[in-house]
Amino acid sequence: DARVTQTPRHKVTEMGQEVTMRCQPILGHNTVFWYRQTMMQGLELLAYFRNRAPLDDSGMPKDRFSAEMPDATLATLKIQPSEPRDSAVYFCASGPLNREEQYFGPGTRLTVT
Amino acid sequence: DQQVKQNSPSLSVQEGRISILNCDYTNSMFDYFLWYKKYPAEGPTFLISISSIKDKNEDGRFTVFLNKSAKHLSLHIVPSQPGDSAVYFCAASDRGGSEKLVFGKGTKLTVNP
């Protein structure tokens, strides 16, 4: 049963600390997406990779957020320094090339105090 | 500028009746549409999709209708079951070379026994 996995599932941290979220996409999927879900904005796209190359990170605050794919089995989203307004659920999704259907992980619930 | 709009934050229906969830879009370049279902503490899961060359797609109890001239789509669930209670997201894609999706803010469906 192929699934997207995300770690950690929950993270509570203090303002100013670095936060790293990890995602393992489904084996064989060539596209990876990072989303943030908030009550006000719904699901916002933060970053999008195809074959590990970043294609779009226009939704990401550039000064504090960074997204990478060190290899095909790992995607990371880092926030440094974190702020209370970053509190949200962060989802990773992966999909096959040239297909719109995306498969989501369970999310990381981030709380910044 | 919200390109995909779900104007009803919530909907409540009786078990056995029809649930109709609505979605409007503004970008005429969108040509593929998807519905996702999300349970609490889980990631969204793909439910059903429709290409702009069709006006209807059916999968069991779920039917999606597309009205291109009105830039409107709807998801019908018949008959509704308590297990259908979830948040439903509408998403749209411009298939011109990108796998990106634009999501609406979601509609919370409650099916009462």
C-alpha cells in the first residue's frame, strides 16, 4: 500500500527556532508538492518539484522558508526562523509525471509559540 | 485573487438524501478539475475528476458535473452516508505542461443519521 509519509506529525516550537519537515514521496512518483493549510487560506501551494528540480516556489516566503529534494526519496521543508504566523498544517503530496492526481501525506501540524 | 471558489463553508444533509457541493472558477485556462475529500487529522484523498471535454463523470455514488460556460462544477453524492462527512476540496488545473493544482477553501459536509 504505497503512501506518502511525513515526519514529524506534530511539532511545537518557540518563535525563532528552526523547523524541518520531511516527506517521503511514493516510489516512482516524479512530482512533489508542499502545501500549507490554514483556516483562512485553505490549501496554499508553497513549492513544486518535478524530477527533483524546483519548478515553482512562488507561494513560499523566501526569506525564511526553503524547500529541497536531496534525493528522490526525500523532500524537506525548512523554516528558519519560525514565527507564530507559520502555525498551520503542512502537507506533502506526490504524483506521477503528467498527471494531475496528487497523493497527500498525513500532514505535519506545526505550532509556533 | 481566488481562482477557485467554494462559496459554502458548510453543508448539512440527511442520510439517504442527495448532497450537492458547488465550485466556481475564474481562470478560463483551467481544463481539468478534481474533487478531494479530507477527514480530520488526515491528508486529502482524491475522489473524482473531470476533463473539460466532458460535462459529466460518474463513479458509484459520486457524480461531477461541469458547466464550462458558467465556469461552474458540482459534486453530487447520492445517497449520502454518515461516512461521507468530511471536508471536500475542489481543485483545478491548467494542463499546459504543469501538474499544479489550485484548490478552493473547502466545504464541510455533515451527513446526519
